[in-house]
Amino acid sequence: MRSFADKIGGILDVTAEERRALDRLLERERAVRRGATLVRENERSTELFAVKSGMMLGYVLLDDGSRQVLRFLFPGDMAGAAVCAYGKAPQTLVALADSVIAVVDRTQLAALMYRQPRLAMAMAALEQVERTALTDRLAGVGRLSARARVAAVLLDIRDRMRRCDPTIGASFMLGLTQEEIGDATGLTAVHVNRMLRQLEEQGMIARTAGRVTVLDEPALMRAANYVNRLAGVDLSWLPATGP
């Protein structure tokens, strides 16, 4: 089970003291059943959430009643940081699978950041990773083809799953419906299906019983104009230990 502390450890050489501080921060847990809502958009809240197991989806509702998916969350991901500024949930969070969530009040986070400034900087860096990834998606919805948008979602999901399970190779269980992919890319489920079939016909992927296999990764990455934003994080400028 991959934790937020593990994700921090992937970009920062965490000391034993810092690891203990993160473990204490994330010790309060909540189980969320598949299909259940953890928090609703604009609901008053002082809590952030870190996924410990399972899979979550974050979305907002548009004026016409349609849904825009903002993020897919996997073990190690944190959501809800906007409550630090606004005191309400920026998006609705729903479980796509039975999940375990660490619940963190913003006052707890503030205390940790005061005591552990290196961890504060690492958390800020991870928020920038997610912001940049969302910017990529926004640019894609506005400028890229439907095929590119679907290809980018496939690669993003594969890379996020791989961070949780390094044994994942070219093949992975997607765990998403075509409607969910459509809500993330601004496409209908029918259009998503058409783009998936096109990627198959072009020899980039294969699909069997919900499993996707990447057959030609360079071609798929070119088609998607995809960048793995977490892979480029550099915190080497931080001091080796805290004050």
C-alpha cells in the first residue's frame, strides 16, 4: 500500500524524523466504499485527503449539469489543498473502487509545515506537479485532437499506477469507463470508444477485458504530446536536513 509519505520520499531524501512526522499526519483513516462520495464540491471543509489504497475521482459540475473530471487519484495522491485558502471543497471526490483515505485537518498540516520546512517545500512541489498536469490537460482539451486526449489519459493512468506498483509493465487494468474518460477529455463516450479503436487499429495499444497493453509507447507518447510531469521534479536545491 503506497502512502503519501512514500510519494514524498520519491522526490526527497526523507529523514527518519520527517518520515515519522508524515506517518503521524496520515494516521487518521476513513474507509470509502466504491461509488460513495467522500466530499462534495463547495461543501464547507477544513480537511485534506490522501489516498492510501483504492482509486478516487475528482470532478466539478458545470452549469449545464455535465461533469468535468479534474483528477484521477491513486495511492500516494493528496486532494483538497484548496481548503487551506477557501475553507470549502474545490471538487467532489468519489471512490472508483473500495478505498482507504487518510484525513488531515488543515491545522495539522500547518503545524507540520512549521516544524518541517523541507516537507512543506516538497508538498508545494507536488501541488505544482498536479497544477502543471492539469494545465497540460486544459491545453489538450482546447488544442489537441480527440485521439491525443484519449492517448494522454491512458499514459497518465499507466504512469500513476506504475508509481504504486513498479512491476506494472506495458499492460495494466484501466479501471475507468469510457464515460469517465470522456468526462476528463471533453468527449462523449461514443467518441472515446472510436478513438480507442483508432489507437488499436494504428497498432499503438491492444485491449482485452478491461486491460490495456501499450504496444508502441514512443508512437503513443508522440500522438498524445504527453509529458510525465512527476519524473522531472528536482528538489536537489533543498538542504540535506532541516534547521
